[in-house]
Amino acid sequence: MASLPVDSRSFDHVVRPRNICLAGQRGSLCAVVLLLSAVAWAAEPPAAGLPRTWPQAYVVQRDEASGILSLRTAYYTVEQDLKRGGAVARITLTHGKAANLLVRPLETRVQDESGAVLTDLADPAPAVTHRREGLNEIVTVDCTLKDPAGRASGLRVKTTLEYRWGYVKIRKELLVPRGVRLREVCPLSTVLAPSLSRYGYREGITEEENDPPFSFGSNRWGMLRLDHSADRGLSTRYVPRSMIFADPGVEGLEWFVGSDLSQWELQLSGRRGGGQCSLDRHQNPPGLALSVSPLRSADKAVSPPGTCVFEFYLAFPILEGRARRPWLHTAFNRNRGDWVSTEEIRRWAEKGIQTVHCHNDGDCFNDGLFWRDGSYPPYPDMDRYDKVLMDCRRIGIRTATYFSNKELHPSTKEFQQHGQQWGRKNRKGELQHNFSSPNHEYGAQMCLHSGWLDFLKFSIDRVLKNHPLDGVYYDWNVALLCSNPLHEGNHDGAAPAKGHWDIDELLELMEWTRRRVGPSGLVIIHNTTTPMYATENFADYVVATEWGYQRWTDRAPDLQDLPLEWSLAGAVPRGVISYGLLDAGAPRRLHRLFAIEAFLGGVTPWPASEETFALLPLLKPLGEIGNYRFADWRNEAVTLSHARCAAAVYSRPQDAYLLLANLDPSPHEVTCVLHPEKLPYPLARPTSAARLTAGGASAVGRVPGDASRLDLRQMVGEGLKTVIPGDGAVVIQVR
Ligand SMILES: [Zn+2]
């Protein structure tokens, strides 16, 4: 990373995280190295009332008899197997479904010149240490690679696992004796739970492989179900930068490589495309076999460097195990000086708007008065901006303001001084300027793996300090490939870049942001086509589906054809951008169906549409939604007999609410069967069922007093016939 230029130090002192004192947070860097025995380090339990976005301490336990080192939070448990190379052998989400997201441990293996496979799992007694740094746990493992018969080779692997909040940063050092030649180096091989069948990967290709310069590198999406022979896995010579897996709406797992891409692309053989990443079916035990090899050849061996370093991450969604109320959000801007009025803000509150943000990164009114990325102050009338924020605060609406994590406007002094140095560049050394139209520029793309990160923090801090905001809205919340050689410790830039992206720094920015806004602050991120558990874990809300997917024309797609990022793993309240999928002239019925499909997935149209507000009364009888668990349209508790009808479930110990919807324009009489034992909170002896509302989605839901009783015995038996209105939804309460 480029060193900070001298003239940037004016902002250096303010970019350090503020000290926010909270029960449960330790002072930083109390690095205590502990020799391990059968000991549990019971960190204090999570402080009550802290949100899932706020990092909390681990409880670490080492059991010599079973050989398990376990690292646990309220939301997830990771176990390392001390009798099998210290490998990560179990990942379980407290509010997830699978007992273990890994069917086989995360193995490190190599294949030598003769074809013999050497693995860390064959080492029964690795040296393992553990220490705590602040809230993070650092585990080191030193082990010998052995063949399956247990014979040692001269190769060793030293692994450092840094357990942070919702993710683990893993650094592997492969130590290879002089003269040893290898055909394969595989720092990551495992078998995933078969339920993680939806996946996406961001390719590891560059301009050299004809990827366009400044490619966004969106995920390529796939599905690999063991019992669907048409599903395809993945096989590529170029190690992807990331792979995300999901049991949609339920849970997930992802891995991604660190910022230094040369480790995965050039380190071993000096040429690109000599690796192998594959995802395929695994029969025994059943699962999804994943292996990531930066070097693999069927016949040719290479002499690798004596020490090969690989850095990568594992992350999982932090699931709370409770339903969320729909996220009702809107945005404002300067609007030619016609700022949002106090009355309008009162109307927002009356409709239920919870959050707003100022979004004004382009010159949409042709008056030159917009928020040029990185500039400050953006407007001559900042007092009016403050008034909007204060009006929102008074009435209970939380506020954020827009930042682009990647763009800096050329009009800023910082661009003029550092743009070339901080910029994301292509192989020719050019910058990329983003325009909304030929004369309207948003800014030039920057790379966080540079001094841009510190300036961006400074710029965000400057705004948060000076205005009554609850937090931030981050656009371009994505790591991207960059070929600026200055970002690789290559200070004169004489040699071409070896390749990096800025994922380490994106994660650092997310952690800094959460600390900066505090546990009750507001963090909204936008990551269309590149969702990530690791970053979303620090966000209150995620905005998705702005572009990159099939547009809706005359009908709403079947639910299984919606993008994976529609609800991803169901961990974070999401706003799905309707204008990204619906044309401006789309009929209103498609907007209604968009809202219905959003509700069936536990997400909300973004910004909140009139059709969203029309649907809300359906959920009103539920009361406090956080008291329920939600299961989306894929649940097995309710089955409907028509392919274009679907049901989502809100479940409490004493009752359940079933949201039944029809995606066709004409009414359908469906047979509805309830399996009460399959509800998130199973109902042992349900006694009654009632339909709470009838009519189309635009109808106002009726309160329970209007309920019409249904035959529960039929519903849990052969099925109850009921009519769902066209383009509509109804709610059934069961208790
Ligand atoms: Zn860069």
C-alpha cells in the first residue's frame, strides 16, 4: 500500500476510530499469549441489547480429550480439529439450519512430483496457540504435511487464523524444502453442506484474458443441487477472487482471497492460469466438493519459492433468528434549493418511513449544485440540509448521507493532488471517469488499497462530525481489481502491477464505519451483483438489484428465478430496487407483484413504493414483528396447489401467520395444507385458523375482529380450499 503523502497528514489525526465506550468491549491490543490446556476462556457474555452489527467477544474452549478448539459467539461457532492438522472442521450458525456447513474439514494439501498427496489433516498433533487481541482471537497452527499413511514430508504449513466479527482471516505459509517440486498446491479444499446449493463467484481474470479494463467483476451465478443433473458446478484455471454460497433465505458461507492477488496468480509458477478451482458434486459423504489450487498440473511439476503465502477469508451471515419489519426508506436531495419541507417529512413519518438518505451525486437538475464525491461543503445552503436532518430526527426518522467508496470528483483538491496516485488504473495506467451523461461526471474511480482509504475516512468523518446524521449510505461498496503499480509497494511505478484488489481495505472500512457510527448508528450499503456476508454483517440495511438482472416485462418472474441477492441468506433487511428491474412505464400491477414477491422473500421494495404501503396493513395484525421467526416462500410448513401461488410464514411459539399470495392476474382457488410441525416454532396442537383479510393487495387488511374462521382440521389434513385474489395476498392466522 502506498505510504500516505506528507501533505495528507492534515486529515491523518482524525481518521483514527473514535473511542466509544461500551460495556463488553475490551481495550484494544491486550495481546496475551496463552499456552493451552483444557481451558475455557469465558469472555463475558454478549452485552444485552447490542445489535448483530456490533462486534462482540468470543468464548474460546479447548478440549484436549476430544481435540476440539471451539470459538463461539452468540451467533456462530467455529471448531478446529486439533487431531487433524488443526483444520477448521465445523461452522455452525446458531440460527441457521445445517448442523455443520462443512461436511469435511478445510484441508491444505499438495501433490508432489511423483503424484503423492500430502495433507495437513494427517498430522495428529499440530502445535496450536491462541491469544486474544481486543475482541479478536488469534489462533496459530504449525503442522507437517503427511501422506495418507501418516509419513511426514519435509513440507510444513503455518496457519494464522484471525477471528474477527462474522469472518475469519486466514494466512497460510507453506514451507517447501529446497529441491522439492510440486504439481499441485491447494490451500483450501473442503466439502460443503449440500444445502448451500446456490452460488456466485467473481472471476479471477484480467485484461490479459480479455476481460474489459475496469470490469466490475459481478458475480456469475450458479446452482448445484445433488439431485438435479442439469445443474453445473465450476471448473476454471483462474482462481476466482470470491465465492459465495447460500441456502437461500436460510444461511450461507463465503470465501475470498486477500488484496494481494499475485499470491494466487503468479507466486508459484510466475504465469497466470496455472491453477484450478473446482466446485463439483461429492457423493460420499454427500456435499459440494470445493477446491482452490493456485497451482495444478497433471504432469508438470514446478519448484515453488521456499515460503509461499496465501491469504484468504471465510465469512458467514450473522443471523438473529427473528423476523424484521419491512424496511421503509426514501431519499432526498437538494432539488434546486426546494428542500424537503417539514410537512413532507411529517407525511413520511405517518406513512411509516423509518430511514432516509441524501443522494445527490449527479447534477440531476443542471444547476451545478450537487454533492461532488469527496467535496465539502457540497452546497451553499448547508443550513437547509441540516434542517431536513433535524426535522427527520425530531419525528423519529433516521438519516444517512451518500458516499461513494470508489469515486472522487475531479474538481476536488484531493483529486488534483492525489488522483493519479490513488486511482484505480487499467494496465495502460489510465484512470476511469464515471459519467451519468457526456457532460455530467460522478467522479474518477479510486482504489482503497492506497491513500484513498484514509482520505475517504477523513471525508466521511468530516461530514458526520458537522451534521446531525445517524450514519452513512455507501455506494460502490465493492472490492475491484486495480493495476496501479503504486499500490503494490512499487514506489516509482516502474514495473507493471502484479495485481491486487482492495478487499482487505473494504473490510477495514466497514469495521471502522461501524465503530464510527456506534452500535445504534445507521449503516446502509449498496452492493448490487456483489453481495458479501463479511461486509453486510456490519450493515443495518442492504440495497440490492439495481442492475444486472433480467427486466420484468409483462409478468412477475417465478419466485425461484429471482436473483439470489433478492434476500441472500435472510440475515440483513434488504431493499430491492424496483427501478432496476421494472421499466418506468411498467404497469402498476407489476409494481404490486414486485412488492408481493418482496414480502414473500422477507424484503422490501426500495425506495418504498405506494404498492408497498398498500401491502403493509396485511402485516398489521402481527404486532411486533421481531417476536416472530420468518420463513420465506421456500418453507415446507405451507403447501399451495397452484404453481403461481406461494406462502411465507411468520411464526411464534403460540401462533403463526401465513401470507398467501397469487402472482397471476386472475383469482385462484388453491388447496392449502399446513404442516404445523414444520413451522419455525412448531405448533403441537393448533386449535383454530382464521382468514384475516380478503381482497387484492391494494385492499386494506382487516383487523382480527373481522376474521373469518377456517376449518383447521381440513387445513392440517387433506387441505383447505381457499381463494387468493389475482395479483393479491391474504393472511391466515393459526393458533
Ligand atoms: Zn489499487
